[in-house]
Amino acid sequence: MKNCLSLINKKTLIYLGATLSICLFSPLNYAANYPSVYIDTIQNPSDGYTINLSASNVQISKTPTIASNGDFFYQVGPTFTVDKGAKGQVQSSGMVNCIGSYVKQFPEGTKTKGDNHLHRIFVYSPQMPYTLNGLPVFQLSYNTFITIVPPDDIINKWNTIGKNARFCNPSTSMLKDYFTKGKNKDYSIDKFYYQFPFKISVFIRKRNIDGITIIPSSDFAGYARAWTNIADTSLAFSSLPQFMPINSTTAPMRLVGATLISPAECRTDVGYNLVINHGVLNAEKYESRVVRPINFSCDHVVPTPVEFELFYTKDGDSQQRLPLKVDGTNRTIYSKIQMIDAETGNRGQKFTSRVGQYKQIQIESILKGTNASGGNYSGTAILIAAYP
């Protein structure tokens, strides 16, 4: 809806003994087994694992999943499985450097023993204080949430897994090539599957009554695999980073969003745009109140709770009113804008009303002020009507 107003204004040491023996020491050759820990890293940060909601016609469930706090959530599409040979809505791409963004060498004398692999999923979205199906919930956006289920306890913590991994394991020859010659190995990301499967579910909290749901794209997590050849795995654990940006992980994990269109349960008589025009007012002293109705016709068999909310970008106005500006300038006046339930008289910028087959919501805009600069002022607010 628009408010429109026109106003007029980075030593080698040589030791010589009695027997004339020569001992050479180099920091990079202090131990034949090269005790170290390192993390495999994607070469191109744009690669990794991608869940593409636009890859097929995913639907929003009409049956709610009830969170531990009682809130209703609606699953988007099926549960997505990130696994070996993933196809369809989950795609994998890219090459991985064995010794990547993080590498640490341990002192001479550090005991080595075979190889150990450690794993972690770094989740970059905040965890919510409730669960869904008994699982932690992470918020991607205002209305988008996910759950992630790996077979082992590796969400936001380094841990071992129940399978033996291959590729990039710390062989003496590979470590020697890296530390003495700067040579590295790389493999396709498809080789990194021993930690799978990961099961990821996407949810929304609010279903818009017009059937249009926008889910934004998100770089929501990064899978990281670390290797070590030191015998004391706890020492390796303690040396690993507790945060890594997504471009430093082994496999970035991304959601490609989409605009999902479901059958609309309600329609309006104004479509997607309501213009509130205050006309031409006196810049020296102006006062105007305009009320415009939005009529909803719905397919509800019984009156159904619907949450109505007005959204707009606020500035420093103490009254948190809707700013109206002249394009290309900082000239601003303000509209006190709110909704009114024509049936109950309930008013405000957010409320819940029961909607049967018909509901009228009125939008009220009040302008009041003095000594404004002349110009054509406009501002935009968004009305979201959704099932709570």
C-alpha cells in the first residue's frame, strides 16, 4: 500500500663434534611422521551441497508440526537427504584440498599413531529455544526454519563418527610432500560421504492466506572434516577451531530459496496494491485522516484465526510512524498507520482475528504536522495476513 501526498514545498644449524660429524636440522624435517592436524577445505567457496527448492514443485504441508513450545510449523517439501550420489533437489559440486584452511604441526617427539578423523557441522543460524519433533531448530529468516539430523553427534561440536573415512588421510608421503614441497592432494567432493546421511527439513511458521510464500536463500551450514596422525586425539581436538567461516569448511551447505505458490484460501478486492492518497495539503500546517478498506473473501468452512500485521522500515521517529519521503531527498514526514477490524473494532499494527467467509480490514493513515518542505511524499507498508 502507498501513502501519497503532494505538498507545496613466514638455520639450518651445523654442529661440529670431535668426530667431525655434521648434523643438519630443519623445522620442516624434525619428525619422520610429521605429527599434525589439518582440515580439508573446498577449493571454490561457491561449491558444496545445495538444496534447491526450485528444482521441483515442492509443496507446503497443510498439517502442522507442533513445536515443544506449542507453536505450529508447516514443513516445506519432503525431508531432504544429503548422501552419497545425491541427486534431484540436493546437488553436490566442487573439489576439496586435503590440507586446507587450517593446519597445525606439533613439536618434535609428539607420538604418532595411524590416523584419526574428526567431524563437525558448523551451523550459522541461531538455535531456537524449542524443538521440532524433538530436534534442535535453527532460524534461517523471519519465517524459515530448519532441522538437521546427522547420524552422529557433530552439530556445532567436533566428534568422531561410527565409520572409517578415506581419502586425505595423513599418510607420511602426503604430509612430506606438503611440508617440504608445498604439494597438496585434492579430491572431488563426492568422495567425502562417510559422514552421511544428513537429513534436513525446512519449515515455515506462517502460511500466508493468499497462498504466496517467499523463502529466501541461505548459507546455513558448513561441514568440516579434520585429520590427525598424533596418538593423543584429545590434543588434536583442543587445537581445532571452534568457528570457521563457510568458505573455510570442507563442504558448504546452502538452501536456494523459492517463491512457492499454493492454492489461495483468501482473496482481496485490491489485489496486491492499495494506494492511500491524502491529496494536496497545506505545507505550513497539515492534518489529514484517510481510511481505506480491504475486503477478504475466504474459503473457510468455519471462522479461522488469522494474524494480520503491518511491516515497514522505521527510522528514528519516537512514535515509530511510517516515514514518507520525497524521492531522492531526505525530506520526511510521517504517517500514523494502523489496521482496524471493521467487525470487532480491534485496531493496531498487529492483531489476530477470526475470519470466516468474509472479513473487512481497514487501513487508517493519519498525517499531522507543520512547516514541511514541499514535494510529493510517499512510503510503503506491507500487510501480511497469515495463519498463526
